[in-house]
Amino acid sequence: MEGTNNKVVLSVTNDLYTDPRVDKVCNFLTRNGFDVTLVGRCYRNSPKLAERAYKTHRLRLFFRKGSVFYAEYNIRLFLYLLFHHFDLFVANDLDTLLPNLLISRLKKKRIVYDSHEYFCGELSVVSKPFVYRVWHGIEKFCFPKLKDVITVSQSIVDQYEKEYGIRPYLVRNIPSRVTPPITETRVSLHLPEDKVIVILQGNGLNEGRGGEELVEAMQYVDSKAELVVVGNGTAIPLLKQRSKELDLEQRIRFIPRVSPEKLFNYTYFSDIGIALDRDISANLRFSLPNKIFEYIKAGTPIVASNLVERARIIQKYQVGLIVKELEPKSIAFEINRLISDKSLYETLKAHCPIAAADLTWENEEKVLEKIYLGKSVN
């Protein structure tokens, strides 16, 4: 890919600080000779980005959320793409697709759509009829014009094929086989040495992601366990308030989002990983969150809700327990099983490195080689 016709732009609506999937795609393209630019936005409090192998550009916006943000971002992105030369456009999620599609067609360039979720099945979309009509209208306009579509779970692949007759490529959001350096200790992370650490992590800890039930469950979890919530999201204030009401503040710690490298250290030094999304929207039902694979890579057995994609992974590799009924006492029961049954815990933990050896980004990259490099997939 040396020389001309190799300038690629990837667009996201986040601030680029914690998006490991897009970072992995950017690095893959860079290694294969593409001249990569990643475009996102900048918050007032966005951390400075570490130096990367590819270029980044953050748009400074007046609005941070809501319809006015999406309108402003799409207009600003459209203008940025219009006045810069690129040979390949990669839209990450529906909220960046329209400007990428319009500019790619105007300039007669190739476009790839990488859908990280079932966007029109997101609760914040389907619960608002006007918002749903707008986004679904954009999707219906764009999808028939797309040739190369990627998504993150088999359920979403099947759903898009059912709706539009286009079968996306499956590229799951799995960590690289290279393990991030362990630069911390329990002491440096302020995690007690004599406690069982239960971790809930994520950059979208919003309502419906199981945090509410988990906090309630801590009333019934063995007192030797402490919960660490690492990340951000709209549910965090509610979770803090509820932990205070239940007098659990000494057993639940809230840590703002950290870099992916530091987050892995928290996961590595934790004992039980949590993924308790509720079945309250199609997007959550079809989701296969990165945290599942992060827990596996760190050797941290999982307690998860009974949603199809995560249950398939956990049951196939025997790396955790599934909560059949997502209510506090049922959650506490499964966590307590892992605390009290040492043999069960060690068996699940021993399966993690076996699963991690199979579940690697390097395996997922074989599909990217077909899409971007034209290589055949075995």
C-alpha cells in the first residue's frame, strides 16, 4: 500500500482516549502501509493523548450531548472530510456514517462501515420515537449503499442481514494476544490485600448495564468482598447514592475512567469480573462487550447476565457463571459461589488462559485482511 491511494480516515464521536477497538484497527492499517488519521472530538476535560503510530484529530465542539451535539458533530465532520483528501473512509457507528457516506460518494472513494453496536436498538434511541425515526431513517438511507459492513457480534450480523439483506463481516472486540504490562500492585491501586475484589468496568456504565442490581447485591455478598467500579457513565451518580443509602460506601469504590493500560491492571488484580447488562433493549441483548474478553485475558472469572452472546462465550470456554435471574440475591448467590467454592473458582480461572489463547485480536485481524487488503480468509 506504499505511495498513493492509501490515505484513510476513521471517524468516531468519542474523544479517542479509551477506544481500544478503533485503536487496534488504526494500528492494523498503519502496519499495512496505510496513512491513517483518526478523527473524534475533544471535551474540556479530555486527557492529552499519548503519542500513537497514526495521526489523530479532535474536533472542539460547542455542545457535548443530545441532538444538538450530533447535528454539530456531523456538520463539522462533513466539512473536515470535504476539505481534506482521503482515499478510504471508515465510519465507526451510525452517528458518523452519513457524512462519511456523502463525502465518499461525492469524491467517488471507498467506504467501510464498522458498527460497534446495534445502534437503532439502543435504549436511548428506541425509547424516543422521534430520535428513533431520525436514526433509523439515516440507517435505511445509508445501508443499501454500503458494500463493506463490519460488526461485533453474531446476533447483530444476523439482525442486519434480516433487515437489509446485507451480511456484515464479524470482527469481535477482542484484546491483542500481547498482554499489557503489569506496572501496578494491589497496594498502588489501593486494593486491599485481604479482600476478594469484584470489578465492574466500562466506559458506558449507564442505566440498564446491571450496576444498580450489583450495588443492591452487595448487601448479600460475603463481607470479605469489595466492589470496585472503574469507568464512567450516566448511572454512576445513582450508584454512588444507592451505595450511600445502603451504608455500603466502605465496600464499594468508584474510580473514574483510566487509560486502557491502567484499567487492565485493575482487572488483573481483581478476583471476579462482572458483566450484568439487562435485557431491556435489542442492543444490550445482542451485545458482546470488550470487558468479557478483558476479564478472560486477565485470568479473572466472570459473573454475567444470561444474554446470548456473552453466555455463549462463557459456557463454551467455562470461564464464569451465568446469573439466570437478574435480581440482587441471585447475583449475590453466584458471586458467593466463587468466593466459597475454591475448587470451582480455580477451575474457571485455569480455563481463562486457554480461552485467551484462542480469543485474540490477531485472529480477528484475518477478517480485516480480507476487507482492507483483499486477502482470502481460511
